[in-house]
Amino acid sequence: MTSFLRKFIGMNWLLIAVMLGLTVFGIVAVYSASFFKTDDYWHKQASWACAALVVFFIVSLLDYRWIKWAALPIYLVSIVALVLTYTPLGVEHGGAKCWLKVPGLPEFQPSQLTIIGGILVLSLFLSQFRHLHPMLRLAFCGAIAGGPMLLILKQPDVGMTMAWMPVLLAILFVGGIPKRYLYCILIIGIAMLPLAYYFGMKPYQQKRIIAFVDPDIDPQGAGWGIKQSLIAIGSGGWWGKGFKAPATQVEQGFLPSTTVHTDYIFAAVGEQWGFKGALLLLGTFAILLLTVFIVGHQAADDVGLLLCVGVGTLIFFHVYQNVGMTIQLMPITGLPLPFISYGGSFLVIVMLGLGLVNSVWVHRKLVE
């Protein structure tokens, strides 16, 4: 049996099955949320899914130990791409100039690649320099994460900036940083929230925070999306109104038509598929995350463990934030729901991360 065939057979097929199920359901969800406007979105999502699967299988078959050669280049390239968003190549969407349009390539969001690059570099650093004093390791990790976070916050993309924090804390915790240092980081972060609100956010972002606390303050403005999302999910009941059901909040345009297939896709799922559909979706995500963390537990070295923790935490936070903002548990930030929200570049990035996880599984018994 060749090495290639042995690796292919030895993949984590539960991870692949769950991932494929979420991807297919995501295409269906995008179609059901946008068919009355255009049929382009689900076609594009399907095309991106095929490209993302190719990336997943290629990365899965590569030995994740090669991270020492790829981590820093990926990280540096992503930083350069972030800087380019401040040039005429940068494209603004939703008030944030966080997209990049390079001639000959589709638009993509460099911050999504940056966080994967950050996970790679942080995993490599913490696994190789465990002998350093915790303060030194913390300082280096702060520098690795701090630069991209500041660049992303300045765009301003608060959602992706927020996504760095749980990923960083999870990797630091598993990487051996004492808990007392992590508690200090949390306290400092909480203390900085008022400064971030008054000096780091634009007026429309501040309105989102106010609307999150009390949507009735501006029911026709910043609070509109939250209220309509709650109505849509609540009206779905247990069974839902049905696939492509007419006279829904989605079909009538009460949910913001420009973001219903991205930011508010969970509200569309809740309305059309009901509580059972939403619960099944969240349960599938739970199986996916459990599989990722089990792979991390079975990893042959610290690099594999830290990679799985970083990727798993990234997916968890995106799910928590996206679902949370549709049911008023979290403020509106624009983070997509993995596999389900429309967005090709993010789908590729998520599958790239899961490809790294699958590589950890494939090579768990092949580490020299």
C-alpha cells in the first residue's frame, strides 16, 4: 500500500462527513434565503465549496510538521495583505474597508487568512519555546497577535478583532501559560472595553452596541435587524414554516436583504426549519467541534494539539457570535456562520483549518 493511499484511507472520515453535511446544508440555506432575489449566491457558494474541498484534501495529505517552513511565510503574507487594504486595492463593505481586490483574483478578506497564520505561528512558537519564562512567551505571543489585531481594528472590523481573543487565550492556556497571567489579560481586556467603545468604534458601531442592550431605543434603525431576527426565529416555532415558504420575514424583506444570507442566515434557518432544524444544526456543529478536540487530544506532539485547539476555538467563536447576535446574546458584528453563511473566501479558510486538523489525525502515528 502506497503512502498516499494509506494517508487517504486513514483520514478522519467522521470529520469529513460532518463537514460535507454542513457544507451542503449551507448551500441549501443560502439558496432558500436568496432565491427570490437572485440565484447567483448559491451557485457561487457551491463553486467555492468545490475549491475549498480541494484545499482541504491537499492540506490533509501534507504532513503538518512542515508548519515550521510554512507558518511564518503565511503569517507575513497575510500581514502584507492586511496592509494593502489601506491602499486603493482595499474595498469597503458595510462601513469597513476590510476586503482586498487584487487584479485577476476574486475579492477576499485578508483578516481571515491572518488568523490562520497567527494560529500556525503561535502553535509553533509555544511548542518550541516552552523553556522560556512565561512573561517572555506572553510578550512574544502578544506581539504576534497584537499587530494583526490593531490593523484589523483600524479597518474597522470589530468582529474579526474579537475573534482573535478567545483563540489567543485558548492557545496560551493549552500552551502552558500560567492561569494567573491569563486572568490578568482578561481583567485588562474588560477594563479596556470603555476605551474601545468611545475611541475605537465608529458611530454606527456604537449604535449597534446600544441596540444590543435595548433594541427599542432605535427600533427603526440600529435595532431593526435584532428585532426582526427574533421575530423570524420565534415565528418558525417547532417545525418551521418550510423550505422556500412564502410570506416569511426573509421573503418579505423584513430581515436586511443585503445580509440575510450572510449575517442573519441563522434567523432564516430558524424561520424556515424551526427549532428542530436549528437544534439539529447546532448539534452538528457540536459533533464537529468535539471531533476536532478529540483529534487534538490524540495528537502526537504539542504543535498538533495547539493547531486543533486554535482551529476549534475559531470555529466555536464564529458559531457562538453569529448565532448569539441573532438571538440578542451578542452584539451585531458581521461574523459569518461557518459553512452556512454565504462567503467563499471564509469557506476556504475554514476548510484549510480543518485540513490541518485532519493532517494531525492522519500523521498522529507517523511522527518521527
